[in-house]
Amino acid sequence: NRCKLLVLDIDINQLNSDDLRRFFIPYGPIESVEIFPRCSAAIIYFVSYLSVDRLVSYRTCLIHQNYVRLRRFRLDQTNWNIDCRTLRVKFNTTTNNKLTESSLSHYFKKCQSYIEKITVFPNNHGLILFSDYNYVDQLLLLPSNVYQINNKTLT
């Protein structure tokens, strides 16, 4: 999934897969382009995730007088086309361990400078508000077994 670029707000009357391929090929080799007319979106399958990392940093671009948004593709996310700055976490099994603000803060210490707020609820759920949706997208693309606190997996 890290090699997939989500392109949003495409005017399908002006842009087709060949246009997208020509525009994005300078950023790296492309495996394929898939357009979703009902969603006004496309997925560009790059050979390398580095191409996606570079393009996502631009956020938007102009293709044939059509401004499009560039995002990471998040598989199995119900709101894949919406920019979200909040990450929801919980333990994926019943456990006696309790989520705390300090345990989440410690776990996400590499992202600490981008975290605006951590909220923990009594039902072992937590919300982490980041300064930018891009950090949430990057975390969602990590394998789920990466998230562990006291040997308990977060989802």
C-alpha cells in the first residue's frame, strides 16, 4: 500500500489514465493507473514508495487546469478520501492493561512533536490528534503488529 498514490478531485471529463501516467511518470516508474469515476479519484501504483512520499508532500497539483489532491492510499479505511488528523487506537484483545495518556505518549514518542492532543477513554480507546493528516496516513500504513504496549497489540 505504501506504493499507491491516491489522486482526488479528478475531472474525469478532462483527465484519463494516459494523462495521469504522463504527468506522474517523471516521479518514478508506474506499474498501473486505475480511475474510479464515481469517486472522482484514481490510484497510481508506483514501483517505489519513495515516489509516493515525494508527491504527497506537494498535497495538490495542477494537471490540465484541474487541481487534484495527492494523498497516501489507506487500504480498508472507510473514509479513504477524507483527510483526517485523528488516529483512533484500542487494544485488539480484552486485557487488564489500561491505555493511559503517558503510555500512548511514550509509544508515539517519535511523533511527539506532531501530536497536539491525546485523549484516553475508560473503555481502553484513545484518540491522538496530530498537526497534519500525513502523519496519520503514515501510521495507518504500518503493519498492525508494530503497535504494541506491554506486549498487547493496538489496533
